[in-house]
Amino acid sequence: MRFWLTSPRASSLFLFFALVLQVSAADTPTTDDPDTPENHDPPCTVTSPHSGNFFDLRPLTRTPGKTPLHTDWLAKGLDYNSNFTINICAPVLADTSDVEGIEGEARKNVSAFYDKDGERYSIGSVSTNPHFRGRKLVIEYTNGSPCPDAPKLQKSTLMSLMCDREMFQKASISFVGQANDCAYFFEVRTASACPTFKAQTLGPISVFGIM
């Protein structure tokens, strides 16, 4: 034990970790107000206002031009008799030029849709703002196609993201149900919904200099 305290390398390690802990503690949110500077995270990420844990959904975003070629996430509709095409924090890669009830440039922002009876229906436009409902990590898409029984309302999607460390850079998206062909609910199991390290800036002090 005396060697650990007096070893120059051990002392450097102790100093390094103490500094990281100090910076991390300073970054921990102390309020549930989403408009405070502490909660201003990069798009498609969020810091829990309850625990201070950081969550990064960016690995789930499907983007064009990747090798191997990316495709959208798919969820089986089971008894809904239709499957769902979804992207996370970005528009779907599939063609949405003929989506029902959406006009012009808004068609390029569709992030989830399904096909039924020869028509394509949007169930929400892109959002890059995951957030917490209580202690549940969720992401919501709104401004989809008009609802059939209430055309002044638009279809929407709510996805609940759950930590599954076996699903690294992958996602298992399950359709939970829908209400009045207007609101659609999904459960997403992925390692991206597990807490992760939030890179901190150590200022002018180099990590390698400390070591």
C-alpha cells in the first residue's frame, strides 16, 4: 500500500482520476428543467435529469452512403397487418415522395411510416430530441399523416428505449400497439439506451501529460 502512494506513476493516475471525477461532478445536472444549460446536449443524446447519466442514440441513426449499405429499421406489425419502417433521429432512407396527407418538403422529414391498402402513411416526422418521461427514455415523432377519424389531428409515434447491452450498435424494435390509427407505440431494446461516458474537456491539461 505504501508503494502505491509513493509511486510517481500511481500518483499521476490518482491525480488524473481525481480531476476527471471533479469535472464529471461539475457537469451533473441539478435540475429537471430541460431549458437549463446543463441539459443542452448534442442532437440525439440526452443527460438524465434524475441520475446525471448520459445516453447517446447516434449509433442507431441509419445514414446513406455507408459500407455495408444501411437500411431502415423494421418492426413487424403482427395483428395490425402492416409492418413499420423507422429511423432514429433522422428521416427514413426509403422513398416517401407519395406519403399520404403530407405535402412538399415535409415529405423529406418522415421518420416512420407503414404501408396499408396500397397507401403509405407517415406516423411522424424527424426528432433529434430524446428525453425522459419520468425515468423512461423516450423519443417522439409527430406531424404524421392525418388521423382517419380526426383529420385535424396527425399520426404520431412514441418509442420507449430500454437498455440491452447485447444489442451493440443494433436495435430490436417491437410494435406495442396503436390507438385509433393515430398514436403508435414501440419498444426499442438497444445498448445505445444504456448509460455511457460523456467526453469531458480537461482544458489545457493534457491527459498524456498527466500520465
